[in-house]
Amino acid sequence: MSILVGRMKVDDFARLIGMGVEELVEAIVSRSPGRSTPTPAPAPSRMPTKARAAKAAPAPPRRAALGGAPPPPAADPPVLADMLDRATYKQIHNAVDRWYLGHVLEEVGGNVSQAARRLRVSRKRVRVLWARLREGRMNPTAAEKALMRKPAPKNAPPPPDLAPLLPRGTYRQLHDAVDGWLLRHTLGQVDGNVSQAARQLDVSRKHLRDHLARVGLSDMTRTRGG
């Protein structure tokens, strides 16, 4: 063989180092720069199959549910005209909440975060409202039911139509619509006297003034004696 290693023929070099010619040539070719060394295959994972599947599967999104309890059934729309002059401020708004909150919680499957975004209130507020609804604190009492049996007021203004607000209306929009109707009527009955209106609605004067300002009815109040 005429191949030279340095200045020595391959067969002479092979005899010198005690190797066969073919073995020497294979060793020289395998170490040449143009030949890549095969990459070893990765070792198989020792993680159990179930653990690998759990690691690979994406974690389900966290849903703040109402304590795992199903949402309450939606109530019928309140008949606000029958409550005027016969129910307190809180009783009227509780009746609205029973209907509205029940529909929203049913719509979002009891998810607190989605209900809060839908109502535009905090998640804490949703939990408080739902707890009242679940515990029956929004349900009419026996005294309230007896009050409802009294004759309805004559010439009462028509209540707001709340049904169009159900699909997209926020919690505040709904209650402001009720306040605009209820407070305007009550102040009209007492000639703008805040103290008398507050007693009739069973709220504080500060509460009444705050809500009058929110719905733009502060100008209806009487300064003297109110």
C-alpha cells in the first residue's frame, strides 16, 4: 500500500505499532475532520407513564366557584308596581336582586369571576350577594307578604322595564334605574322632604342623599326641614 503516514508507508507503520493495515486505515479515517461522530440516542425516561401524561397535559384554568354549590334558580321578575308605597327601599332592591342575580349566576354557571365581570362589581361583592340569596335573606318575610296584600297605590308612575337590562346591564345600571323611579315618586309624595322620604323608605338621610345624587335627583329635595 502506497499511502504514507508521515514519511512511512502504512504497512510499515502498522507493523511498527502492532496493528493490521485495515485496522489502522479504519482508525485513521474515523478520526478525520470530515466525518461526524453519531449522536447517541437519549436515554429513555424513567418517569412513570401517568406522571409523564400529567406533566404534559396543560393545567385546567382555575375557576372561582361559589363553594362548589350550584347557582340558585332564577326568580321571576319582581312586580315593582305592587311594592310601591308598601315596601321599604331594601325590600324593593332585594326583590330586584333575587331576579337579576339569579339569572346572572345561572348564566355563568356559578363562576364568581365571570359573574363579577358581568355585574361590574368585585368578587367579594358577588359572594356576599350570593350568600344572602342562598340563606334566604333576600326572600320576602311574612310581614312583607302581608304588606303586599294592601291595595296598590293609585296613579302610581309605571316602573322601569328591567328586562332589556338583563342581557348586558350592570348591577349599578339596574339599581339606578329602580332608584330613579322609586326616589322620584317618594320625594314627590313628601314635597321633597328628605327626612320624611327616608322614614318612608326606612333608610338613613345620608343613604338617601347619596343615592339621589347618583341618579341626578338632588334638585328635588327641599332644603328647609329636609
